[in-house]
Amino acid sequence: MHISEGVLSGPVMMAGAALAVAGTAVGLKKIDYDRIVHVAILSSAFFVASLIHVNLGPSSVHLILNGVVGLLLGWAAFPAIVVALFLQAVFFQYGGITALGVNAVIMALPAVICYYLFSPFLNKGKKTVFAASFLAGAGSVFFSCLVLGFALYLTEKSFFEVSLLVVTANLPVMIIEGIVTGFCVTFFHKVYPEILPRPRGRSNP
Amino acid sequence: MISEALAQGDSMIHRLDPCVRVVCAFGVSFALALSEQFGVLGLYLVFALVLVALASLGAGPVLKRLKPVLLFVLMIWVILPFTHEGEPLLRLGPLTMTRPGVELCLRITIKSVSILMVFIALLATMTVATLGQALHRLRVPDKLVFLLLMTYRYIAVIQEEYQRLLRAARFRGFVPGTNLHSYRTYAYLAGMLFVRASLRAQRVHNAMLCRGFNGTFRSLDSPLSNRLNPVFMTGVSALTLVLVVTELLWK
């Protein structure tokens, strides 16, 4: 889910770029050199996972998993997602330079928001974990659609129909993302709980 | 999956200093994205085509890379001319195409295709390794460059892990469909990717510490000296400036 080059108006583009720079700066500040390799390789995993296509009736959709990245990395998800989007632009031309800022905000801001909303529930019982991560997965796609629709609407009022279309077309994607994120995080719980953020209170990288 | 085939050429663009190319791509893209007048946009389109020609890339590979944006353009041509309000241009049965809608579509089409052609000509013609070093010399924060290069380095490795996991699932008779079982399987596959990525990161980090990693970013590249660098830089800046001024005076 991204906005193509040449669509956005100047002010929206600049605002997106400014927000993306700010978010990346905060994220980079939170990553120390003991964690940077971890963030980088998880960013590669995010890049690869976003190429996985799952069936949806006769068609297929690709996974996004910005919710998982948000839950695993917190603020560090911002630079990780920026880097992955930039590499997508370089390899596949999914966007170019001028829309990168807005697209980074579309993907990364919901990831960070979901981290703050749902990571406190990740050390509870199995059902709570599944529910919280389902909401994180579905919610981050929902927020992404909202930000995308809002950016389009601010550019041109006549994009309102397109924005509505984006949200409705992505409803099934939200459900799939929720299910996949839910199973993914319960899987972490079972096989490798160390990967999940530690409960608040103790230092949280 | 990932090919950097365009980076292999040996054209005038390929021989330029990567920093010059990054700065030019940045400047031209933003100037282009902020233009509105059709005359100026047409000139930018010609400019982008000239850059692609200078990089001596074949039409085939360039079109292949433009495919996502061309699909997007097709989509907006189906929707926007009919939903945009304004002076009607053409009636097709119950639907009305409006002039502002068509103008908006045309503007978006020229802009998005031209920006991506500039991107392909100037940036896709170098490897990400070179690009990272260029960004480093342009004072992009060390940590961000480090993230970019490390992510790039491990994408192929993680991709291979994914293929291995998928092959194993298929051997066990996994046939993807639209059902909970399939989604759960994909979730576990993706989860396993993240787990392995995290475990690998610990090993890589330890290996780097053993080799004396202390957080400083070192780059071994030496910029190519090429007499064309200042010429290209001046030429592109002058042309962009002329186009920006024309855009401002047009009104």
C-alpha cells in the first residue's frame, strides 16, 4: 500500500518528508550499536515477508506485517521500515524519492502507534496475546489506510472517493493481517519469547 | 528475485560519481513533482527520456520496471475523469468525463512516469553498496547508512531461508488456499523468518565484535574522478533551474 510518485501536492509531500525525518531521527536515537545489526536483519525479514502472497479467493494479496515489526522493534521500526521501503523503490520501482516520506509515514507511524497500544498485553495469557496482536495487525493496516486516505484528501478534495475505495478494498487485508499477526506473535511466545519486547518498567530498547 | 542488472552497464551515466547522480536525481525529482504547467511537464518528460538514453538502457528493462506505475496510471484513468467535478468534456452514456479530471490524470501520469525514469536512469544504475557509500559521503547519518547496507546484505540470505521453509512445507503437502490453516501456516513461516533473523543477528553481531567492530562506519571507496562530473552537475542544475523559472513565470 503506497502512494505513487507525482500524485501528492507540494505541502503534503513536504509535511510527509518532515514527519518521516523526525520519526527516523527518533528511531535512530533509540538504536545503539549493540542493537543495530538486529534491527537491520529484522528489516531484511520484513522486506522478504512483504513479498509473501497469500490467497484470497481467486486472487492473492501480499502480507504487510508492519504490525509485527512495530511490536518487535518499537520506535526502531521507523528507520527499519524507511530502509525497507527505500530498497523496494530501488529494486522494484514501487515509488521513487519524492513520495518516500509520505509512504514511510503511512507504513511506520501505525507500527509505532500499535507498539504503544498493544505491546503491554504481550506478556499475558495466550488468548490475550492473540487478541492484542490481532488488533495490532489489523489496526496498523487500518491506520495506514487512514493516513493514506488523509494524504490523498489533503492533496485534492476529489480524491475522496479514491480514499474511501482504498479503505474498503483493504478490509479483507486487515482481517488477514490480523489473523497472520495473531498467529505470528503467539508463535514467538511459544518458540522464542526473547524476541518480544520486555515488559515496561525495565529498560526497553 | 533481486537483480541489479541495470547497474552493470558502462554508459556515460554509469561512469559518473555516484554522489553527483544522487544529488541530481534528488533535485530533478522534487522540481518535477512541484511543477503544474503542461508545457514544463512535457519538457521534463523529454529531459527524463534523455537521461534514460544517456544511461543506454534498453526499452525492455525500463518498461518492465515501469510496469507497477503504468498499472497505477491505468487505474486512475478509469476512476478520476468520471468522479472529478467540473466542466464536462465528453459524455459516455450515463458517465461524464470532466475536463479538470482529465487534466489531473494527465498531470499525474507525466509526473509519475518521468520521476521514475529519472530514478531508473540515475539511481538504479548503481548497486545499493555504491549508493550507500554515496549517501555516506553526502553526510546521511552513519546509523541509517549502516542499516541500509546491512539490510541489503541480508535480504538475499533471508530470502533463501524463506524458500527453504516453503519447500519444506510443500514437501509435507501444503497447498495454499483461502482458509485459516493456510493463513496459520504462512504466519508460522513469517514468524520463523523473524526468529531466524534475530538469532542470525546475534551471531553476526558477535562475529563483528570479534573483528573489532566499535560502531564506526568505514568506507573503502575512493570517488571516481571524471571530468564529466562537474559538467553533468552544472548541466543538470542549469536545466532544472531554467525549468523551475519557466514554471514560475508561466502563470
